[in-house]
Amino acid sequence: AQKITQTQPGMFVQEKEAVTLDCTYDTSDPSYGLFWYKQPSSGEMIFLIYQGSYDQQNATEGRYSLNFQKARKSANLVISASQLGDSAMYFCTGNQFYFGTGTSLTVIP
Amino acid sequence: DTGVSQDPRHKITKRGQNVTFRCDPISEHNRLYWYRQTLGQGPEFLTYFQNEAQLEKSRLLSDRFSAERPKGSFSTLEIQRTEQGDSAMYLCASSSTAGPGGYEQYFGPGTRLTVT
């Protein structure tokens, strides 16, 4: 089984600044992946980024990047140049069955 | 390419009634997942299918809940003898195991169930 922990219930960031959302995981699986999803107030979950445990480099997708530190068992999401549309809930998940409790991000103009 | 669709979008029912929800995944996706989400929480896994086979069920899925995916395409989730605690958003997602990567999920808009 895999456990996902997101310790930041809410975060605020100034528009155009970067923000890091934390996620730690605990798994006994030798091979696993970490995913981040965004859920705007409209409700629909949107896939953002994926990191495989054997990937040599941190994943990036546009303004999203994953700061993956295997030794610390952390897979933090970095959003660069925040936009107002980034205001949403963000969820981290490992095997995609079990999601963290989420972080609510608010971008301040 | 149409996304994942769910029907109905909203359902209000009286306690004790049965309800059925439908999910149509992205057509080439072989995996289909059901989740329940309550306000302020992350999605809670209920079950998933690979093609028509139901491969895993959460302990949350009591004997009042049943899910099917008879031909490996659309899926239905039925809740029998609904209780007020079943009030939640029911999310469906699909993914493909073809190709590299982690089989990211594509979610539908959800069905909001209110049990009165």
C-alpha cells in the first residue's frame, strides 16, 4: 500500500511568482510513480504531471515541474510564473488509487 | 476526441432508494476507475476495471455498492438502499495502459448525489 501526505491545507502566492506544493509518499513498491492533479472550483480533475521512480531527471510540463527527491520520499510540485487561473485544489497521488488530502492554492493579483 | 462523460450530473434521491450512475470513458482507454469525493477531501478510491474485469475494490465499497463494465466500454455504479452518508460527488476516470508513462487518468465531470 502507498501513503500520500500533503501537509499544506492552503497556500497563497502572488501572481507571477513561483510556488512549491509539498507531497511526501511512503511505499514499499520498488517501482512507482507520482502524479499531480489540479481540481478547479468547477470540479473536474485535470492531470498535470507524472514522475516515474526510475526517471533520471525531474519531470517538467510547461510551467509545472516536479522536484523529486527519492531519499526524502518527496515529490513536490513547482508552479512557476503563477497565474490567476492556477487557483485551485492540487492533489498528489502515487499509484493513483489513493490521493492526498490536497492543497488549496490561491493566486493573489 | 471526446472526454469522459458521466450521467446524470446531479441526482437527488430519498434514503432507501437505489440509484445507478453511468460513465462513458475515452473510447480507446482500457482502464476505468470510480471514486467518491466529499467536500474538502481528496477522491476516495472505490474500484477499477481493466477492460471488463474488476481488478480491485476498496473496503469502502460495501455490499450496497456494485459496479459493472460488461463489455469493457461504459460502466455503471449502483448504490442500493441509499443512506445520507452516501451523499457525495462520484467521479469516474479512465486511462490507457498502452505506451510509456504512468497511465495518467482523465476524469469526468462527476455525478453529485444528494440523499434526503
